[in-house]
Amino acid sequence: MPLHSDVAGQAALAICESLLLALNDRKILPEREIIGILQDAAAAHDNAADGSGDPSMHRAVAQLIEKIITSGNSVRRP
């Protein structure tokens, strides 16, 4: 059985991706701004890896966000 934090993280990721997709679908945010939001989030975790908390966790989060940027979203997979 997955750890509670894994389940919470997966749920948060799915919710955030869905919100970003809805903002784009409704032409509230263009795709370039959504990519910018994701890049900012990845950079925040890259920077946090040198500071407080668990550096390997921050690096893993940044890498996952980078993968989302390059691979597309997990909500709408063809």
C-alpha cells in the first residue's frame, strides 16, 4: 500500500494539472504562462535542494516537473 504522502502527492499533482488545463482551455492562461509556472516551481525546488529540507526530495520534485514540461500532462494522454 502506498504511503500517505505518496497518495497526497499524486492527488495534488492531478488536481494542479487539471486546474492548469482548465485555465488554458478557457483561455485564461496561455500555454507559455503555464510552462512558466511549471518552470518557476521546478526552479524553486532546485534552489531548495541547496538549503533546508531533504535535498534529494527537492531534486526529485524538480526533475518530475521538468519531465512534465517536456512530456506533456498526465491527465490527457493520447
